[in-house]
Amino acid sequence: MAEPAGSSGDAPPTSTDSHQGRSEGFGALALGAIGVVFGDIGTSPIYAMREALAHSRADVSPELSVLGVISLITWALVLVVTIKYVAFLMRADNKGEGGTLALMALAQRALSKRSGVVLFLGMVGAALFYGDGVITPAISVLGAVEGLRDAPGVSPELGALVLPISAAILIALFLVQSRGTASMARAFGPITTAWFLILAALGIFHIFEAPSVLRGLMPHYGILFLLDNGFVGFVILGSVFLAVTGAEALYADMGHFGKRPIQAGWLFLVLPSLVLNYLGQGALVLAHPEARENPFFDMIPVAVYWPVLLMATAASVIASQAVITGAFSMTQQAVQLGLLPRMDIRRTSETQAGQIYVPQVNTFLLIGVMLLLVTFQTSSNLAAAYGIAVTGSMFVDTLLFFVIIRHLWKKPFWMAALAAGGFGLLDIVFISSNLLKLPQGAWMPLVMGALLVVIMWTWNRGTRILSEKTHQDSVALADLSDMLLARPPHRASGSAVFLTSDPDVAPVALMHNLKHNKVLHERNIILTVITAQTPRVRDEERIRIEPINSDFKKLTVSYGFMESPNIPRAMTLCRQQGLKFDIMATSFFLGRRSVVASASSGMPLWQDKLFIFLMRNAANPTDFYKIPPGRVVELGTQVSV
């Protein structure tokens, strides 16, 4: 493996500030945000109300059940989404970017020193996000296609095809990822906007059947409902949380569209539409108690059932696409921050930097989604597994938010504890409720998350041990320069670039070139790629050149954690500082290390073997850094970990 010189990341090169210079107006950004950010939470009405009512005790008044569930859902939307994310967390942005890993990088910078706790929290948040990324497509598409069973004029035989149809839709969705989704994404905004208007219209249509349902907007009905249900009420909170899954997307996609468009889309369209729809479902159940079995599809008039069913399916596909794209973006950030090994990250658009495709992640998600469909088979069964990953991710955000308030914003401890503690208490209540679903399927995202945390921890720890051992066995570059002055080697024409993670020691490839080939090029560049704690780095700040002597120069190339390295492109920037390269006359030397497991030092033997497996399956550094393959020379050494 090449000596680590950074990693990958690639997301839209926009930030809150940069939006001001974009050609899109505020309305276009808000429309785009509705299409991408709110897809997941927009499909929740299909199953959230149904699941919450299904868990209510039979001896509780039907009216109180409806009013209580509506009250709990409404105030969950207000407290979790509106207050926690829209009002508070969106203020904690990392150069305009949001999301768990962006928040982790911001917290690390705020502490001014590396924190193992903050790093671990970032790993947990990222791992849980992948768990959510597997469940969301399955439950969204399956929940929408299940509407076939209630469609007018549909035979039971067609209703039995819900699972195969859902599988076919999801397989097709994952297969088109490699071709890019830029053209498809243009329709996301209008389709999702139309979907929210349909939700609002259906809700208004049924509210008139039982206007008393509006009492459900008052919080005390939710409290009475929980008290009347006793312990079962605590269980019901897990189903209520289904209504706010997708809330973290508000924060994670902040860099794509900016704060204001997302906030406007939520406050003026999404939140009102969701509340109206839940009220409409409640009114329908009050007027027709038998509708509690499947209130969303029962509220659709026969005349428009098929168009609404098609729109529900389209909305579920968009929700799935948003999660898949989010998983690709999360992977870029994790690789760049050193949490995962290098991966093959491909651009699918020449004009939109955020349009990328990660084959390994796409395959992982597809296999996971298919396994879920086969294992759980209905959206009701999947609902048991859903929620725990999202609540855990939200709790991680809260803990990192405490670090930001205390150390970045320099607020008193009591103020930071009060602000984060209130949200943390809310998160813990929902986490505890979802943990009760462990036997029904909530174990699945937890097991998956735990495995991913082990992988990330192993990779991060292994690369640090490897770097330390390499440093111990290396010669200081200054000492090597003195040796070469005393005993000049044979000179080869042209330039040589040596990639290394530590610019102060002689790269392994340089030492092997001197030892075995006994030559030194006329011009030698010690190249280090570093990851900044910001999403992007401006071109004028990307490179730094430091002359050592007539033989060597240090070249440091900086990338944000949402950018992907491109060494040849970065080297063209060197011309502005007087360092010229002919890329086709330059040799790139990479140090390939053969790692062997050692039970006597470093990590446990099983972790050594896992690290070696990850190294062997990491993307080729030549492709990763976009270096012309014909210009690369790899020289290896053996290291034990």
C-alpha cells in the first residue's frame, strides 16, 4: 500500500456562503432542498400513524388514542425537527456543511487537540447512518407498494406481488446509480413538492369528517395518552418516532442548499403538510374506526387512488435515492478523515461535483436491502427495525453539539449542559423506547453499526500504528540530505515525486531507490496530502512549497474532507509559485508496504488480520490520486503491526 498521503472526499463544492454566488435563486434552492432533504420524512405518513395506533391498548378510548397519537407526532415534529435541528443544530455548521462527520471535524477543531472520544462518536454516528441507509429504501418502497393491496379492482393475486415488485424497483434503483442521477434529480423537487401538496390536500379533505381532531394539536392529549397506556405508551413512542425519521437530513444536507432554503421549505411547506395529513388520518379513524388498520391508503378517494399510489411510489424512490446519495457522501468524508480505507469513488457528472458513485457501498446497500425484504417482508415488520439507528445518530449529534457550545462558542458549562441536556433527554427517551423493539428487529441496525465501528476503529488505529512504526524505522530527511552532500549519488534526469504521510522523514520509496537503484533525480519533491478540518480548501490555499536544499523540496497539498484528491491537477497550481512540472516527464514513487500480523505488539491478532484485509482491498493509490499509471513506480517494504 502506498504510504498514506490523504484520502478521498467529494461533495458539492458549495457552502452556505458560496450559495450567494450561485446562479440558482432562493426559490430554486428551496425546491431542490424539498426534493432531496425531505424525501425520507415525507414518506413517514404512509406507516407512522398506522404503527402507533396498532400498539395502543384495546381498553384505551379510541378517541384518546387518535388524539394522543396526533399530539405526540405533532410535538415530536416540533421539538425534534423544528427546534433541535432547524433552530439550533443548523447554527453549528462547518464552513456551511452539516452532518455527523462535519460536526465531528468541527468539534475536533474546537478542542484544538485530537480527542479519542469525539473520534469515536463520529464513528458511531457514521455507522448508524449506514444502518439507516439500508432500512430506509426497504421500508419506504415496500410501504408505498403495499398500497396495491387496498387498490380498487385489484385481485388478491396482484396483491401477493408486493414483495417482488418492491424488490424489482429497488434493484433497478441501485443499478442506475453507476450512470449518475443528475437528470433524475432535476425532477425530485417538483415531484416531492407535489407529494407534500397531495398529503396536505388529503388531510384537509378528511379533517371535515371530524373537526374535533384538531384538539390533538394540544400537548396534554399526548401526555394523557401515554399515562393511560402505561408501559405500552412508552413502547408507542418508538412508533411515534417513525414520523421524524429523516430529520437528520436537514442538517446533513445543509451544505448542498444552504440554511435558509431548507428552513423555509420545512416551515412553509413540509411541516404544515405533514401535520395536516396526520390530522386527516386521525379524523378518518374517528369517523370510521375500522380505518385504523391502514389509515393512509384508506383516506385516498377511489377516483384518484392510482395516481396517488404512483406518486407515493415515486416519493419512496426519491427518499431512497436521497439516502443512497447520502451514504456515498458519508463514505467520501469517512475515507478523507481516515476512518475507512481508500475506495473507488467515481464522478458521474462533469458539472456537478456532488454526483458521485461508490461501487462497494452501492453493492453493500443493495445486498442489505434485499436481505431485509426477504427477512421482514412487510413494512410493519420493518418498522420494528427502523428508528434505533436514527435515534442513535441524533444522540451522537447532541453530544457533539455540547462540545461545540462549550469549546467553540465558549459558553459556560451550565449553559452547554442545559442546551444539549434537554435535547439529549428527548433522544434518550426515544432510544429507550426503540430498544424495546430489539427482539422484533431493532438488533439488526445495531449489529451492523457495531461491525462498522469495529472496522473504522481498526482502520484508524492500524494506520496510526503503521505510521508510528514507519517513523521509527526512517531516516530524517535533513540527515539524508547531509549524507547525500557528503556522498553524491548518480543523477537521473527529470523530476521525481515521493508520496509520504510524514514530510520530515525520508520516504521508504526514496530510501529504496537510493539503496537498490543507487540514483537520485535532478529534482525531488516530497509530497504530502493532508486533510483539513473544513469541507473544502480554496485553490490559493491548496499548495505550500518549502525548499529544503538544491535536491529536495517539500510540497504539501491540502484537501477538505468533502473533496477528492487529484494530484496532477494540484501540481498545475505549483506553476503560480515558480515550480513547473511536465507531468509526463515526472516519475511518481509510491511506497507499498506489506503488512504482517504480530500478536506481540500493536493490536490484537484478530484486529491485525482485519486491518491487513482492509489494506489489501483498499483502492489502488494510483487511481485514487488520479496519477497517470505509466508514471508510477512502486517500491515495497515489510512492516509488522
